[in-house]
Amino acid sequence: MSEGIPGRTVVVEPTGEHATIDTALARDAIAGLLDTDPEVRRRVAELVELEPERVAPPVLYALSEVLLDQGRPADAAFWFYAGQLRARFDARRCTDPTAAAAVDALNERFGGPIDRFAFTDPDRLRRTVIRAVAWDRRTPRHYDHRWIALHGMSAYLGSDGPLSVPAEEWEALAARTRAEYLEGLRTALRNIPHPR
């Protein structure tokens, strides 16, 4: 992990449980998805779409950018919202509330073009978000959900406590996150001006 300081970068090595977080697949996938070579981006996107349950949410955000560049905006919107939903859940089960800032950073980095596409058609937006929620409900998570803890202050300051809330709370947290995500959709749809 690195912290930007004007004119230089300072690398902060994770310690304790933070040092055990496996982000190798996510780092490699994101590097491939953001590569300058369009062929590399295309190949990595195909691999991610084959096994999306294996990648952490930031990969799904990056995938959305590639798919948008490929002229597949509907697919891009689906993966963006699926990644956003999973990132929110991961933030919720992280014991460091400051780590949730990672979700905002991902939304800011990747969200503008997706939202400009999705919000032009409220019915399409509704269908896409409902599809993303259904996908999340039925699709397992085979990635290290603690990735988000690396973005919180406890990663810099060190932490002796657990990085996640107890696993027996996860199912209820996931259900609540999905319900609130759908409520956010309803609010957004009410605020979209409809053509007369």
C-alpha cells in the first residue's frame, strides 16, 4: 500500500492480519483491465466474465470500463452495479468504518460514464439494478473480502482486532445491503425526470 506525498510515494507495508489479505488476483486483473493494449484488456475482460465470483469488487468496476469501451454499455452497467453492491457489503462487514471510503473512490473513478448511460432510461436502470441484486444473491463470493480493510486507517495505524464482523452476521448484512440498494434505486427513479 502506498500513500501519496507531494513529490514522492511512501510505501506502507501491512502488518498483522492486514498482511494476510490476498489481493494478488484482483491486482493482476485490474492491471490487465486498465492496460494500454486493447487486446490485453479484451482477454482479461473475457476471463473475468467467465468467473466473476472469484474477483473482488474493484475488478468488476474496472471491467465495466472495458465493456463500455467495447460498446457494451448495458453489460458495463450491470457489472458496475454488481461491483458497487458487493463493495458496499464488504464495507459493511469490515470493522474499520473508514475503509468504506474505498467505495466512494471506486464510484468516482468509474461511475460517471455508467450513470450517464444508465440514467437516460429509468426502465433499463431498474432492470439492470434488479438483475445485479439477483446475481449477487445467488452468486458465491470466492475472493478475500478483507481487501477493503487495506483502504482504512487501521491498515496504516495497525490493528489488533479482527478486520471483519463475525461471519454469522454476514447473511443478515448482505440481505440488508441488498434491500437498501433497492431502496436507493427506488429513490433514484423517483428523482429522474420522466419525459412527458
